[in-house]
Amino acid sequence: MHPSEANALLPLALVVDDDATIRMIATQTLVQHGFRILEAADGEQALVLIERDQPDLILLDVIMPGIDGYETCRRLRALPAGRHVPVLMLTGLDDLDSINHAYEAGATDFAAKPINWAVLGHRVRYMLRAAEAFKGLVESQALLSSTQRIARLGSWSWHMVTERGQWSEEAYRILGYEPGTVPASVHNYLARVHPEESGQAREAIRELLSGKNMVEVTHRITVPGGEERHVKLHGEVRCDDHGRPMHAYGTIQDITAAKEVEERIRHLAYFDGLTELPNRHFFIENVAKALHHAKRHGRVLGVLSMDLDQFKRINDTLGHTIGDRLLQAVAGRLRDGIRAQDTLALAESDAPPLGLARLGGDEFCILLTEITQFHDTARVARRILESLAEPFKLDDNELFVTTSIGIALFPSDGDTPEALIKNADAAMYYAKSQGRNNYQFYGKTMNSRALEKLAMESQLRKAIERSEFELHFQPKLDLRSGRVSGAEALIRWRHPELGMVPPIDFIPLAEESGLIVPIGEWVLRAACEQNKLWQARGLPPIHVAVNVSSPHFRHSGLLPTVARILHETGLPPHCVEVEVTESMLMDDMETTLATLHKLKDMGLRLAIDDFGTGYSSLSYLKRFPLDALKVDRSFVKDTPAATDDAAITSAIIAMAHSLKLEVVAEGVETTAQLEFLKARGCEYAQGYLISRPLAADDFIALLTKTGDQPFDRNAR
Ligand code: C2E
Ligand code: MG
Ligand code: MG
């Protein structure tokens, strides 16, 4: 029987029974309840019809020839068309076993024979309605699942009371689990969270479970295989009538792709496409951040603005392609130069101290944070100028580039990014007007005293080649024999404008800038040459003491230089005494010890200078191969009047002797001091009482006059 066109919208029921009478009654009943009907006399035929016509409901007899109702049911459930169709089984036997059997085979419901047909009609209508609802649910679940897949959005829920959770398939997949293979638990969730962000994720979940409605957190997860994903977890909580959190639910979304796009956009917005350096926008933000930090911690900041000199000419004559490549090359050199600088002058700071940016065209900017002194910025500027000195080779072109640099500082020259950049620019234009290829500070800073220091540094640099240094010699008196037994070489700088500059005014600067190494070498050589000269003139042999600064002492070139100078001047090593300060001995003891031993092995004398000002302990002092100890002037000064100082001086002398060290008293100015020291067994004295430091010629005159005779200060 085929349904007519008009009936085509009615639900289709399949009646499966080997008994034709039952089929007929069933058909009549169902037609009355608004069904179209298909009939099958056995299981095989039923399966064929199900596949072909996809009925909306099946009435299925249990006992039939061929495959029985149970088996038919089992098989039809395996067909796509039969998976969800409601099946009512007509069991002849009203016992529990066959009812169980029917359900196991996949029946939706059963009716025991003899059938109450009037009731059955209503029952199938009801079944059909439930099936439709179920179908709708299945469909919407399938739809939800594919929507979740497309949106990379999973859903989850958690019951606080049962401590059971649920994840949608997509939630499993996002977290890198095969759906359903692990319990949907907080533990399994956290297992995937990136270790660096587990704190945030934990906190969000804790808040949620303790009842905070609406939580949203974005974090990374790591899935098996190592892939990293960005996810956004969103959660809400439902509470019971007493406000106790009962049920948490929400979504988890894989936002990796969005993050990547965001990152790409950020890069476009913040970086210069040509050089890959940060752009103006980014630079300003960085300066703002650095300013914030500097204001809070009382730090100095420097902004360097630079503009290539006559870049336009290169662009115009060689074309924009070469111009662009030149900019890239310049950016590269700046980057490298700054990195090197980074590890040189600013080695102590751990924060990244430098920010290079291209502000547009041939304009670059550098942010210097963590600078301790303002001439650190000048040092960077100088390095930049030096780094550009080498020509750039692009194809067959050899291009020479110079730049003009302007420097503005926080706090003196401005306290906003805009002001600092503007003032650095102004200084840069000033540098251009000064003939290019140089750097200038913004006005206010230029007036500061600090600039004098800066000028000093650059003058100091040239002082050696201009022979502006000289050595003065202060005699050292042997208190036992009364003879001059040595001299301390003390440097002086004869500055073209400032006149004689004392060491205290330039040694610290030389140490800071590293210039102390060449200067120290010059001192050593000049002192040895002088001593050799005295000996050559037949003057009584004396030793010359040379002060060696900490950075020079730690410089790897020290030992070879000493050896070379001794060799070249031909001065016996025991005629040279190296003075190191007490504080130098105490830091980095092992290296110091090794260097001292090597100097000792070479035959030099070693003395500890300014003793009493540091904090050396006796037990340490014992370890150093020293010959002499120089008592600091501050103790000698008020001796013997001040009993404290006298006591300390006495104690130092006694202690030195117990360590088999000779004692030199510094800064002896009065006879009372001298007598006191003599009485305490101090071996040597140095000071204005005996003589001020003398220029080389004066010192020769003094030595010549005294000769081998005991020194008589009144006879000078
Ligand atoms: P220092 O090594 O302790 O040298 C002794 C200083 O005391 C000298 O000062 C000397 O002129 C001064 N002086 C000597 N006797 C008296 C005195 O009776 N009364 C007073 N008030 N002062 C006296 P100067 O030459 O100004 O040197 C100061 C410091 O500079 C030296 O202290 C030394 O640490 C350093 N220095 C000098 N020359 C050199 C050098 O060639 N290399 C290095 N690295 N440092 C040097
Ligand atoms: Mg000294
Ligand atoms: Mg001293």
C-alpha cells in the first residue's frame, strides 16, 4: 500500500508481524491516529523497508519466523535510518525476562499481547512526540558540537556537590585530550596549563568555585607534543537559595589564531617595517614607562636623538633602494654597537638598559636607562660615532655615513617623553650646526658642572699623547739610618688651561672610563726610567714606589706590561715597589692573591697603601706576600696628641712587625710625630716634614746633596 500525495505529510509507521490479522488491526488503529502505514511480514523485509522509507515509528512483533523481533531490533539500530526511530515491541509474553530482552535489543517501549488497541493508538502518538523531541535534541546537539568545533569553543560544567564535571568534545580537543578519555576535572584542566600561568588559572578557578560569579581568564596551555595554545576560560556560577555555589559552567575558547593576529597587528603598529626596530609610537611608550620607573626610584634617563648627516644626498644620487639598504645596515650597526656597550659600561645592571628605535626617515632614537652618571650617555654617543666610522659596502658602493647626535636627560631636560625627544632633537640640530658628526647635550645640561667632567674625560684621553702628565717624587726616609731609601712616584697633570691638576681630581674619572690602564702604564714606565736614570748618574740606589689602581691591577695586561717595562728599562725588579690599597686586597681575594704572587715572583716589592682605612682582617693580611705597610695619614695626623690615634698607630706598627712587614708612616708633618714613630720602631717615614713631592729635577738635586749622608731636612 502506497501513501497518497495528500497523506505525504503524515507520520509513517511500519508494522512488522507475521500474523496478517494483527497487521490489519494495527494498521486500522494507526490510520485512525493519523499515520501512514507500511507493513512487513518478517524481520528481513522490515530492515529493507526501514532503509528505503525511513519510517517514523515501528511496531515490532517478537516472535516471527526467520530473525526474531529482538534480532531485528538490534540490526535496525545499526542502520542510520533506524538509530533513533521509536520501536514498540509487541511481546507475547508478559514476563520480565522478555521485557529486559526487548530493552537490551534497543526497543523504546513494549506492549504485551493481547494488545489493548485503543490504548496503543494513544501510546504510539505519545512515543512519536517524544521521539521528535529527542530528534530535535540530537540535532541541536550535533549542531552545537559543530558550531563549537568551528568556533574552537568548548563548554564545561562542574557540580560542586557531586564534584563531577563535564566537558564538551571540543573542550576536550582544545585541551589536547581525546574526548571522554579522562574525567572532566579541575586537576586534568590544570595539568594542561602553561607552568608560567598556572597561578592565574588556579586563582580564577578558586574564585569561581568559591562563588564569584563571572570569571574570565586568558592563559596559555601546552598540549601533548609541546604545542602551545592561548585559551580564554569563561565561567559563571549558579547558587542555591542560600547563596551557596552549586554549579559552575562556562566556556573555554582556543584564541591562538586571534592572538597571532593580534601579535601581528601589534608588530605592524609598533615596529618599523624596514629595519624591524621599534617605531616612534613604541619608543614613546617605552620612554613613558622608563620615566615612570625613574621618577619612582630617583634615576637618571637619557634620550639620544640622531639623524644621519646628508642622507638625503645618498637617497637622491643612488636611489631609494640603496637608501633603504643603508638604513637597514645602519640600524644593524647601531644595534650591535649598543649591545656591546650594554655589556661594557653598564655591565652591572641586569635590566635591559637600552632601547633603539627608528622614528622615521633617517632619524633614530636611543633610550638609556640605568645610567649612573650622565657622561654614560656621552660614552654611548661616542661609540655610535665610532661605530659608523667604518664605510658601508652596498653592492659596488662604499658609503661613508656620519651622524649628529643630541642628548636630553631626565630630570634636567624634561619629564615627559615628548619633551625629552623634542629637546634631544634640538640638541641634535645644534650638533649639525656645529659641523655634524658630533654629539651635543641639550642646553641645561650643557651648563651643568657635569659637563666639565665630561670635557675633562675627553681631555684626559688626549693627555698622554700630548705629554701633559708628569711624575713628582716624594722621598721616603729610613728612620734607622736617616737616609733617603726610596721615593713614591705621584702623578700630576699639567693641564693647558687649568694648570697643575692633582690626582684626586682625575684618577677617579680615569678609573671610571678605563683610561687608568694606559695612564698607569705610563706612570710605571716613567718611574722606572727615572730610577734607572738616577742610578746611571751614580746616585745611591733607591727604590721607587708606584701606585696601582684597582682597575689597572685587575687588568689582564698588567703582568706582561710590568715585565716588558722592567726589561726595556733594565731596572732591577727589587727597585720597584707596587702600592695597592687595602680595600683592593679585600675584593676578589683569590685573583688579587694570584696577581700579587706573580709580581712577587718577578722580584718586585709590594706595599699596602692607606692602611687602616679599609677593613682588612689580620688573618687575611697574613696570606698576602707583602713587604711593607703604609699607615694612613689620618692616623699619623693627630699623633701623638690624640691618644686614640697614637694607640692605633702603635698597634698597627706592632701588628705589622708581627707579620714581618716594614712600616711606612704617611703624612709626617711634625717632629713630634717623627719622634713618636721612631720610638715605636717604625722603619720609614714620608711627609711634608721630610719633603713635599718634588719634580724630577728637584728630587735629583736632593739626592745629590744628601748622597750617602743621613738626611738633614734643615740642610736642604
Ligand atoms: P697616596 O698614594 O696615599 O699618596 C700620598 C698622598 O699624600 C700624596 O698626594 C702626597 O702628596 C700626600 N702627602 C704626602 N705627605 C703629606 C703630608 O705630610 N701631608 C699631607 N697633607 N699630604 C701629604 P697626591 O700626590 O695628591 O696623591 C693623592 C693620591 O692619588 C695618592 O695617595 C694615590 O692614591 C693617588 N695617586 C697619586 N699618583 C698616582 C698614580 O700615579 N697612580 C695612581 N693609580 N694613583 C696615584
Ligand atoms: Mg701611595
Ligand atoms: Mg697613601
